[in-house]
Amino acid sequence: MGRTIRFMETILRDGQQSQIATRMPIEDMLPVLEDLDSCGLYALEVWGGATFDSCLRYLGEDPWERLRTIRSHVKNAKLQMLLRGQNLLGYRNYADDVVEEFVKKSVENGIDVLRIFDALNDTRNLKTSIRAAKEAGGEVQAAICYTTSDVHTVRYFVSLATEMERAGADSICIKDMAGVLTPEVAYELVGEIKAATDLPVQVHTHGTAGIGQMTYLKAVEAGADIIDTCLSPLAEGTSQPATESMAIALDGLGYETDLDVDKLDAIAKHFAGVRDRFLADGGLNPKVLEVEPKALLYKVPGGMLSNLISNLADLGASDRYNEVLAEVPRVRAELGYPPLVTPLSQMVGSQALMNVLSGERYKVVPKEIRDYVHGMYGRPPVTISKEIRKLIIGDDEVITRRPADLLEPELPKAREEIGMYAKSEEDVLSYALFPEQARDFLGRREDPFYDVPVQEVEVTIDVA
Amino acid sequence: MGRTIRFMETILRDGQQSQIATRMPIEDMLPVLEDLDSCGLYALEVWGGATFDSCLRYLGEDPWERLRTIRSHVKNAKLQMLLRGQNLLGYRNYADDVVEEFVKKSVENGIDVLRIFDALNDTRNLKTSIRAAKEAGGEVQAAICYTTSDVHTVRYFVSLATEMERAGADSICIKDMAGVLTPEVAYELVGEIKAATDLPVQVHTHGTAGIGQMTYLKAVEAGADIIDTCLSPLAEGTSQPATESMAIALDGLGYETDLDVDKLDAIAKHFAGVRDRFLADGGLNPKVLEVEPKALLYKVPGGMLSNLISNLADLGASDRYNEVLAEVPRVRAELGYPPLVTPLSQMVGSQALMNVLSGERYKVVPKEIRDYVHGMYGRPPVTISKEIRKLIIGDDEVITRRPADLLEPELPKAREEIGMYAKSEEDVLSYALFPEQARDFLGRREDPFYDVPVQEVEVTIDVA
Ligand SMILES: [Co+2]
Ligand SMILES: [Co+2]
């Protein structure tokens, strides 16, 4: 028999995050958790990314409780989470004490594998979370944030992978958040990383540009060990290629998948009902299923293009679109080729827009860009030239240390501030990560009437 | 440089037929016909299939006029149509005189390539249209109707392809209408047909089951010359993989495509607007974009499954679904393994349903099945056993000749019947194919008020 290819199922995290804005409640998961656990899947991605924020903000769920619940039903498959390195689940650097504690508690509450990445691919920003994960007994999957640019060559990514291996990674993920990894690059990249390291390689892409299936196929042919797929009801489009489809195709091509496709089909039937509900109530916008090859043509992620279009429309400057589009790669190069992923894609887009609209390049510079040039986000792939640096931050000093080295411990203050509502260390961490949302959530938990409008309470009393 | 892979663009026929029920009017095509002609596409599929009926029935367009209009704008790309052999664009056998005249007029009005297939893969049903096409100077693409069953092996299809070559085919199409052709079978089948014939091989699949991109990739690796794709706005799901995406992926892998992707992108922008309009007014049901791997698991096309489900629901017998599903392959085997394509899929489904619900197998038999067993549709892939034949048609004789041999010429009668409205031989053919719709359409053309309700005419008079 052929080589075994394992699958990570994303429907509980990236699949639902990509298609239904992470609004799936635990109730939609409970009926099939045991089946998901016993159908041969290598791992379930269930936590991290936007799920934490969404639990607190929209679903009235304790994210830690969700994790424990899932763990209580899942005994065979690994539980995986996505972590933005020093940014954890947010977009700012947290102090090391928060990172250490958060990672430790993630493992304690049930996570097996932590997929850790940094938007700039600055491995210094992964250091603390990798160490903490290993200390807690978790498995570290270091993720390369895949992007295209003159400097993001196969050689560059391979050297990054070897750096990650030295930093203690147990496996490598090629994380293509924008769906721009083409089949031939996937083939080359996977082959080279397999040759240069001793680690399993997992590939993550999206169907947005209409090439995801081929990218996985070529990655597998080059030696990829695990692919990320989503059960058919929330597959393709902005999500991943379908689990059942990839399994059947690879099986036919002589690979082993260990998957019970009949069981997968039964689980898919459940999620088809969930999907239909979201489609009916507008929670699933059919636009997410459209094929959008633009990102491959313009080398700019689809989401960034639509952001620019809507920002320009808001400013009544839609006619400057082509100028801004041409300015994007220029700004990106000048800023040292940051990967075009959140929040860097938004930052580069804003700067390009301001450069065009203000009539003078870098006349207006958002605070985030100044912080970035100061080194507060980490090391750009290429050093920013003296001229551009001077233009943006004048003679200010640039931080050369790991940005989080500058941060004082944050947990003591968090503990104090949320003390009256926090019942556990996990609660404190929720507050440390998302103060407003956690305070709201924990407060409501304390007082069931907390968020009930006064008027409604009166009505209830009247009736009684 | 690598081998050249050519593309046939389907957005004007199969793409729009699959996603928006063939409702695209010529006005949506006109603005981009010249661009479609000059961006390197090998062919445009523009006619046949359901377009003819849809023009007459829903769009108030003369299908012949549409073809001539398109031809007047398209000088480089070949114009292609889909033809159901002796059934032309319908589901019954037409007499040879109709077939001959229809094919001749198709070429005269602008068609370059006729893709001709028979639902049973009975090449006798292709004979007349192939001969007529060649006489008219058209290019004949004989299409294998791809299906899966115990008898539909690679060897079977290869022998069919060689038979088609002997019958005069200029190229072979592997036509996978249900999207069930897996990558490994595509690879094997294309390779074997290329080895066994001297003809170009074109592959046609659908994205329904979530494997279409991989199937094309493997087909290309095995030597396929042309693939059928659809511009991104109506791509994937029940339609084909996206033209731009496949072009970029294949280009990256070292193949030549001759395509101008920037031009394709500009054309796609136009069709994105069309798509959005159909989506907004309900003409595009987002369900067509969903991934549905069921057809791969059950070896039964998705459309057939949903038909069964809704038929059973109508009959209040939804609880018998699994029994009917198990009966389908049994009936199919007993009927000589017909490909599960229209109308055979519906016929097999109905018979399976009646076998289960009536409590006795073949107690109730629809007229179509009796005709089929009589040989009126052609030769089944496998001869039907004496027992089953006897059960269905008793001691009746089975036709062993080509079914259309039994038909008297039909054009004289058609000419007479539609004489008062027909202004051309093309009009007569429209009537010969779709009498009701053509009479309505040609009548309306005669009298612009023909279909205006009396009440509205009165209102107009009142106002005046
Ligand atoms: Co992702
Ligand atoms: Co088709």
C-alpha cells in the first residue's frame, strides 16, 4: 500500500471561521464529536484563531469550557489550536507571563498540538510560546506564514523551517492563509523542507483562488504528511478543500488515509443541516463560496483588495483604485516585504492609500506603521532602508531586541482588575487577552439579568 | 517550454446551464464576445445542450439568431456545441432527415465543432449526426458518456474510443457530466485513449464532488490536450473548475496555455456583475456552489439522489429511502448497466422506487423502461437477461436495429404544420425539435401582441 496521508479536520475552527464568521455554537458540535473522534482523523482544529473572541463576544460561551467539553468527547484525535505567537489570539504583543500562562492552560484544558506562527515570520516572536508549550507537554507545530514576494523564495522558507526545527518545533506547517500557494510551489516547498528537516510537514491552504485541491495533491506527491481539510458542508471557497473529496481522490491514487468515509458522510449530513440554517438566516453569505482568482493575478490577497475598494469608496476616491493598487507593492517593498496577512496587509494597504490620496508619499503615516518601523512588531523579512526609516520615524531609535522583551509582566494587574469576577486562572487569562469582552462575559455570568434591558425586566414584573 | 494545453470556455453554455439554469440572455454575452475571441481560448462552448430550448421557452430569443450573432463577433476561437446524437437537443430519437438537416444548419450558422454523444454510448446513435457533420464541413468530437459501474472499465471506454475513431471522430471527449471521474481514473483513461487512438483528447468534468481540479490536473499529466473550464464568476460547484485558476496552475507547472490571463480577468469582471444580478434575483441558487461528495460515495449522481428524496417525500414514503437506494444498483445491473445520465438516471430511479413501493419487483413498469427494454433507446452496455426481459415486456420482440431506422422522415410534416410561421429552414427545425415552444415563439414573433393578456390590452386602450 501507498504512503499514509493524515487529515486535520477544520470545520470546528478555520472552516466555520472562513464561511460563517466563527459563529458556530458548541451545540452544533456536540452531536458529532464522538464520530469525529472515531473516523480516522489525525487531528481536529477546534480552538484558537477567532474562536476565543467569538465565544466571549457573540456566543455567550466560555471558550475554556468549550475546549474542556470537546476534550471530554474526543479521545483519539488530537486537538489542535492556532496561536499567533507572542500575539496569542490577538493582534498585539502580550507580555511573556501572559503567553506562558495562556499556553500552559491551553494544554491543561485539552490542547494537544499548538500551531504557532508569527505574521512577520520572526521566530523570536515564537520563542516564548514554543518553550511554554514544550514545558506544558504540548506538541509544537511551527507555522510558516506563506506569502509571495521577491524575497519569499523557496530558499527563504526552507531556511525558516530549519530555524524552526532548531527552535524546537515538532512539525512544520506551511500556512497559506490567502490561498495563493500554487501547486508547483507547494511541490517544491514541501520537497525541500522534507529534505532539509526531519519533521513532518502539514499543509494549510484555502479554496478561494480555485486551486486548493491541486495544491494539496502536489504537496502530497512531494511528501506532505498531513493536509488540512474541511467537511463538505463548509468546504471550498474561502474555506479548505473538502475532507471526503480529498480522501476519496488520494485513496484512488494509492495513498492510505485511514479515514472512514461512510462515517465522514454521516457527520457531513449533520453539518449540512447546520450550514443550511446559517444560509437561511444570512449567517452564511454565498459570496464565500465564489471562486476568486484575483489574488493569484495581483499577488495581493482577495480580502485586501476588497478592503481597498471599500475604503476608497468611503472616501469618494474610487477612481484612484489603480494608483493605490500599483502603490501597494512599492510600499510593501519599502517596508521590508512584510507578509500580506492580518494586521500587516491592512497596514500596508492603509499606507498605500494615504500615499496616493495625500499627494505625497509617507506624508501621512498611521501609528501602526510607525510602530512597525520602530521594530515593535519584530524584524521585517528585509531591513528597511535608512531613507524610508528616516521618512517615517525620523531619527528615532529602532528596537533590535525581541519586542516583548520591553513588556512588564501583565498578569498581576489583570488579576487585580478582574478579581471580583474571575473564578479561575482561565478567567484571568480571558481578561488579559480580551479585557472588554471578558469583563462583559464574566459580569453577565455573575448576574443573569446583567444584559437584560431594563424595559424587558419591567415587562416581566408586570406580567407576574 | 512544456506541452501546450488548450482550454474550452463553458460560461456561455455548460457553466451557465449548470449554475443559472441556462437563463443568460445574449445581451450578457455581447459586451465580451470580442475579448473572449482574442484571449487565447481554443474554443467557446456556446450552443446546444439546453440553450436552444431555453432561448425559445424563456428568453424570447431565436437560438439560430443567437448563434449567428456570436459567430459574427468570434473569428479566432472555435465555436462548439453539444449534441445528443440522434436525440439532437431533446430526449427522443428524431428521424434521420431532421438530424441531417439540423446538423447541416448548425454548421452553416456558425458551429465549428460538434460534441456528439449518446446516453447509452451506443455508437449507432451517433452515426447519422457524425456523417452529417462531416459532410457539412464540421469537426466531430465524439464524446464518451462517462459513468461508473462494474462494466464501465477503462478497457470498455478505450474500446469505445477506438470505435469512435473508426466512425470518423476528429477528437475524443471524456464527458463526465456527474463529476464522478476521479483523478486516478482520469489519468489512466486519458493515457490509454491517447495510446490507442491518434486523436486529441478533451476532458469535461464538473466541480460538484470537490475533485474537479485534481481530475483535470491528472488528465493533463496523462496527456489530455484540451480541458473544459468556466470563467471564475460561474465556476466550480455544479459547473467546471475556473478557467483563470487552471491556467495559472498549469502555467506554473510548466505547461503552455496560450491564455492571456489579464484579459480573462477583465472578462471575468463583466461576468461577476452578471452573476451578482442572478444571485440577487434568485436566479442563482447558492446551493449550486456547495461541495457534494455523495456521488463519489454512492456511485449515484447527486441529482439522482435529490430526485429520489423529493419523489419519496411527495409520496409520503421518505422512510423507504435506504431501500430504494439499495435497489438502484440492482435495477441498473438488471437493465444492462445504462450510464446514469438523463434520461436513463431518472428511469432507473423511477423503476427502483416502484420496485420498492409496489411490494413486487417490476410489477409496475413505466412506459420508458418498457421502450428501453424493447431496444428503442439503443443497445445497453450489457445485454439484458432473458428473465428480466420477459418480466418487463413478456414475449415482445426486441429491436436489434438502430432505433432511428424505424422512423419515417419527419421534416415534410413539420414544414406543413409550421408553414404559416416559418420564415426559414431553421424555423422548421426549431419546430421539428420543440413543436410547442417553437410554435409559441414563432407565433409571438409574428404578432407582437400575441402573448399580451387581453386585460392589459384593454387597459391600454382605456388610457388612450
Ligand atoms: Co486558514
Ligand atoms: Co457538463
